[in-house]
Amino acid sequence: MTFLTILPLRLRTPGDLGAAAPWFPVVGALVGALAGALLVAAEPLVGAQVAATLAVAVLVAVTGALHADGLADCADGLGARGGREPRLAVMRDPAVGVFGTLALLGWALLMVGSLARLGEDEALRVLVSAAVIARWIVLLHVVTAPPARRDGLGAGFAVTPAALAVATPAPVAAALLLNPPLHGLAALLAGVVVAALVSLWARRTLGGRTGDTLGAAVALGEVAVCLTLLAAAGG
């Protein structure tokens, strides 16, 4: 909770982040529920478009823009010329470049556009599903990509196959219980595809995962699940 959100909780004895990995999807359910609750409350007052915008703003705010920052840095790294080291250097630069700005804009537009097309109750279920699955995706990414550096979050966050197995029932339950079964399976498949593509790109371009690729995996997972469930519902 303290890592994935800005909620003011204090840990008496901070533990290993990898040991908390099975809880990531559970925290995702809370984040999605907060955003979805605001959407449901706001839509009758301000309309679907504004309510969806507010919900996406909550997703960013309650996580401290952790995942949005990772997406922007990865996009800037993708646009950098040169090999592995120049890309990693660009990703460590705190400034957001043109590619990062465009990536954030595209992510926000796709999230708002997909949620605004859904009814408020359906949008709530989709938001919770997307937030849960996206935080499972990051665990898949960690398991399938080695660290790109010896330091940093990418190296310090290790997920064992056992932790991944314990974490998996939560996204499966969210996908299948909150959505029609076939739609839920499609959302899970979309999540697996995102995890595979992010890991493939990270391995080939950067030499492995970094803290930024972890954040990008979550952000891309959220939008992929929302778009998949929108398409499955008939758009």
C-alpha cells in the first residue's frame, strides 16, 4: 500500500517489497474502486466525459503518478537514438520529453474515451478489473525480464514464481466475476500480451527491466484492459 499509493500509512518495520508482491492486485482493486466510485458519483452531475476524466485523474493522483512517470520515461527512452546506455540515461533524466508527453496524452485520451463510452456501473467494474489486472501484469513482467542495472527498483524488486502464483487468483476472480466470462478471459489475455511485449522490448532494448518499465507495464495494462472490455461490450 505504501509503495503503490500515496495513502498516509506508516510501517514500523519496512519489509522486502518482493514479499508484498501477492498483495499488488489487491491494492489495485482499492485504487480502481476509488476511481470508479468517483465516476459513479460524478456522472449524473457532470456527464460521462467529465466523470471519466475525473476518474482517470484519481488513478494518477492516488498512485502519485508512479506509473504515468514510468510510461513517460519509457517513451522518451524509446525515442532516444543510440544503444542501451543512451536510452537508460534518457530514462533517468527527470525531465519529460516530447515522446513522453505524447505517450501520456495518448494514455489519458484512450482511458477517458473508453470509460466515457460505458455506463457508470459498467465503467466501475471495468476500472476495478483494469487496476487489478494491471498490477498483476507488473509481476509477470518482473518474472520474465532480468534487471537492466545492478541498482534501482528494477534490481531491488524480485518476484518469485510462488509469489506470482499466490497473486494470480485475484486478477482471475476480478476478470471473471466483474465481467461476462468471455470478456474477462479476453481482458486477462490482453494483460498477458502487454506483459510479454513490455518484457520483450525491455530485454531487447534496455537489457532488462527497470523501475520505469514496471510503471509502464501498469499504465499500458490499464489502457489495454479498458479497451478490450469496451470492445467486448460492443463499443
